[in-house]
Amino acid sequence: MDVEQLREYCITKKSVTEEFPFDDKTLVFKVMGKMFVICPLDRWEKGEASITLKCNSEYTIELREQYKSIHPGPYVSNKHWNSVLLYTGELKPEFVLHLIDHSYEMVVKGLPKKLREQLH
């Protein structure tokens, strides 16, 4: 998966925007104003592609125990966010898409009911 494939996948989801809220190197995808994918473009340029994704707290631990390419994310709550190293080749693209979907769903589930209703 390259960064354009990641971008295309994320922006096709309902009510998703892409922004650079922190700096000009960190692309963030948000649903209804809430982050669900953090993408450090400078790491991608170095051949160290990774993304940081929101995750169910139990699943977070399970993923870290099962995969060397998934670990606590920097600058975010380690209870609910994982960094996913894409450059290692350990994770199949379909599984990465599943993790992105899970992140999106976790954020949507946490939105106020009024905002969730606007997505349908």
C-alpha cells in the first residue's frame, strides 16, 4: 500500500476530511472532525511507512501481542491507539484495511448520537 492508496481508501468513507492539524508532515484523516488515521508523511518518504489508528482497548493489546509491526503510538493514548508499521511486510494489505475500518468505526461509535445520525 502506498500513501495514495491509503488516501483514496480513507477519503471514500462517509464524512471524512483530510487535514494537516499539527504540521505539514503529518496527514490526518478525520470523521466528523475526529481523528481516525494519523499518517506521518516524513516517515513514508524515508521508506518507513506507518499509520496510527484508534482501536478498542482489548483489541489494542491483542494486536500488539500478535504482531511485531503493531505497537503503542507516539503522542496518543496507548490504551486506544496503535502505530502500525507498514514497511515490514508482516501485515497483509487486507488486514491493514480492516484495521483502518475498525479505527473509523471506533471513532463513529464515540460520536454524539446526533452526529452519528447524520452519517446515515
